Amino acid sequence: SKDLKGAMETLIEQKRQKLSTVEKLDEHMDFASQLIFAQNRGDLTAENVNQCVLEMMIAAPDTLSVTLFFMLILIAEHPRVEEEMMREIETVVGKQDLQT
């Protein structure tokens, strides 16, 4: 737990340094950036920011995997929706192979 907390503090500090050197903030405004700016304004403490980022890192994989699982189940149960989704993807991406 102490190692994880230290790693989070290091990552947040790296993010803070990156934000201080970028020219266009709008390209780097994610949730962690919003938390850092809230701390700079005095709306949050450093501990609040660390805790929020830590909870995102721990909770996000679980909620994301459950959401994706149910989404795939629903798509499998509704073939017409799946076909529409595939047409939409082909419209946007074309016939090229998708890459991860």
C-alpha cells in the first residue's frame, strides 16, 4: 500500500511537471489534470488528489471489464444492432484492417 501510494505521488508529480511545460492545455485536460488544477486553486488538498487518482487506478479496471462484458452480451443478443454497428465502423474506418 505504501509503495502504491508512493508510485501514485510520483506519477502525479510527473503529470504536474508536464502540465507546467505544455503550450496548449486543452490537449492535455484529462481528469487527473482537472484534479491537479483544483488543488492549485485550493479546492482540493494533495491528499485528495492522490486518493482520487489511486481510486481511479484501482476501481477502473473492474468497472470497465464488467461494463464491456455486459455490452458484448447485449450485442450478441441483438444481431441487428451488431450489424448496424459494423456498418457504422465500416463507414468511418473503411474496409481496412483494424489495429489495436
